[in-house]
Amino acid sequence: MNDIRLFIILLLAGIVLSCSMESNPPLSLHPENPHYFLFRGKPAILIGSTESYMAVVSKDFNYIAYLNEIASSGLNVTRTFSGVLVGPSGLNPKIGTFTIAPERYLCPWSRSSVPGYPNGGNKFDLTKWDEAYFSRLKDFVTEAGKRNIVVELDLFSNYYDTVHWKLSPLYFANNININDKTKKYKEILSLSHPEILEVQEKMVRKIISELKNFDNLYYEICNEPYYNYKKPPVDWEKYMTAVVVDAEKDFVHKHLISNNIANNFLKLENSRENVSIYNFHYARPPVAVTMNYQLNKVIGDNETGFDGREDEPYRNEAWNFILAGGGIFNHLDYSFTAGNEDGTFIITKGIPGGGGKSLRHQFRILVDFMKGIDYINMVPDTSFIRILKPENSTVHALVGKDETYAAYINNSADQKDMTISEIEVDLPVGSYEVIWLNTKTEAKEISKLDKHPGGKLRLVSPEYSRDIALKITALK
């Protein structure tokens, strides 16, 4: 009887989940402020610390443990690749989840009966889908959704060199279908190879049909399409964006589409058609936000790295970007590996970034800070604040219609000792609550300003190291 009761409970749970996916509109731009999101009826900023994008395609990766760690850290986004890019198994050091052991790689296509794939197993048959892959993909998005985690699915990625291209299922020697023998990996993201383009388009349409009913999802067309290109393949990206739009044209609910624009920053003069999210990598300082804020879309920083193994650069990058008006921050966290899905891998020399529980906790402090302000009704503005000392400080801030002021003060990298900040704020007449927040320990210093006559006022922070956050709220 217990088994029957359990079966009924699981069946009902599945029905409820299915219904919720069909009835809930997916992640969307917030109707009152499209620099941010609306997710499951609530305003949302996406902040995450993600494994190396192979959670679905690596059979060795326990994504349940991984998603549990992301959820327990208070984070709400993960980034994953579709499987057209895979790292070589012999990488040393092994980089996060990107290194996949022989015979442990899944992708959208089934294997043929012909041996010869260089990372183990038979070649691919690009006319047949691998149902095990799609089952795993859907389960990954389902489990993320149960934890209120949004999945960014990158449909494609740039091939960084010939080694990566020669591991792709689309490379002619790795499948039984394609006759185009191009070895020019820079030409794969283009309209100049019809055979390959047809397979790419069919893959996009298949993935979109399989993920039709998920609300916790958005699509990025391609990861770093600009890398190693004198002229990024914008025409190909535009074509694939149109494929996504066409594939969803009969859907009641449609998913947001992202373009990955550049490393660091690039100013776009106009919005791209059907693109709602503009993601940058290594956006430090966060001028990618200020340059493109006029687009009235979400500006994201969805990959970090190459700043060493310490927490500080990535904490700074997160706070700076979000307090400048960004809507996404997603750290590339190398503490997640197959076998360390809880993010406890000790990052060694040679790995190009950081991560770990301590850093994820610091990101959670940022998450909680943003939840404590009405950011939908706030805009980037630093005109109310002036740093008196230390002189080498920078500040990013948001100002609200309700006279809420949120600021992040960051000292230069060469300042290692404890310090205080002296600032001057220009506030309207009224009474205020002032909260200084330690971005590493979450310690707070709270004070009241009674009957401020209006105008400039000097404030002094508690002692801190490197960076501190400030919230000033008008008392009604």
C-alpha cells in the first residue's frame, strides 16, 4: 500500500509541475522596468555562480547536487551549453566540468554504428536525435525550476581553435552525414556552409520544441561569437535569432533571447531585432551597462574569470555591475567539477578563475541587498554622493523614486589595510535610516538621521577592507 501511495503522490506531483509549466509565462522583461526581469510573478535580478557549462552534456556530472548547492547559496541562475562544443579529455589541469572523459559525452545527436569519434565511441548520425540527451536536458531544466533557478541555455558556442572544432559532432570526420570537409573553425558560425547551417537550424528547432513549456529558461544564441573574429558573425547570429522566433511563433508563451555581445564592453547604437538580453563577459569596470542602458533591455555580465583565485575581484565585479544597473551577473565558478558537484573542489594553479562556498556566500549578500530595495523603481545615479576619502575610491549607485539610495564603494586594488570612508550625500528634507553593510561578513551598522533640513550631509562609514555597501532610506 505504501508503494501505491508513493506512486500516486509522484504522479500528482508530475501533473502539477506539468500544468504549472504550461500555465506560467516564462521569464520576461519587467513591464515597468525592462532593465530587469519578471519571473513567476515577481521582479527578478539573476545572480549566479555556475559550473563550466557542461552540466547536461557530461554524463559524469551530478546536476542534482549542483543545483542543490546553487539554491542553498541563494542564487537563481545557471548557464549551460547545448553540446556542440566540448573540451578535450586530456586538459591539464582539468578545468571545471569542461573536461569530459572519453565515452561520457552527450549531445543532441545519436551515435551511428560507425566507429571513430576521437573522444571515444562511434561517430554521430545527424539525422537521428539522442533521446537520452533530451531526457537529461529536460530533467535538468525541470530540477532547476523546482528550485526557482533560471537556466540560460547557449544554443551554440564559438570554436576557439582547430582542436575544439575537430571534437564537434558537426565536424565531417565525426559524423556519417556531412560532406563539407572545412577545417576552418572560424567559418562555422556563418551562412557560407549550407550543409552545416541546415544541421544547426534543425538542432535549434528540436531543442525549442522539447523545451516549449518551461518558464525558467532563456536562450542565448551563441557563446562568444566574437572571439578571434575581426568581424563578428552578426549575420549568422541574426539568422539563428530568427530561427528561434519562427520556431516559437505558434507558442502561447515565448522565451527571451540573448546575444553575447563582447568581452568587457561595446556600445550598441540600436537594439537588435527580437533580442531582449545583451550579455558581456569580464565586464570590469561595468561600462557595458552605462554604454547600453538606453537600449531599455537587460544588460548582463554572464561570465567572469582571469582575475586570479581570490574572491575579491569577482565580488567587486558583481557589486559594481549590479549597482550600475545590470540585470544579470553570473560567475564562472571552477569549484564545481564532476565529483565535486557541491562546489568544494580546491582550485589549483593554472585554472583561470576562482570560486567556492565563501564567494557564493558573498554573492548571496548582494542578492539579499537587492531584495531589500525596490530596484524596479530605481535608476543608476551617483549625483547624490561624493567620496571625500579615500580618494582612490569608486562608487556605483541606484536611486529610487521613494528616496531610497543604494551605493557600493570600492577602493583601489592596492589598498589592503582596514579603512573608513568619508562621503558627502545630498538629500531632500526628511528623516532617514542609514545602513552600512559589510560585503564579506554581512555585518551592519544602522543609524537614524532625524529631521535632515535638506542638502549636503557628511557620513562616515564603519571600518572595513576594500569595499562596503550603503543604503539610505527615507522614513515616512
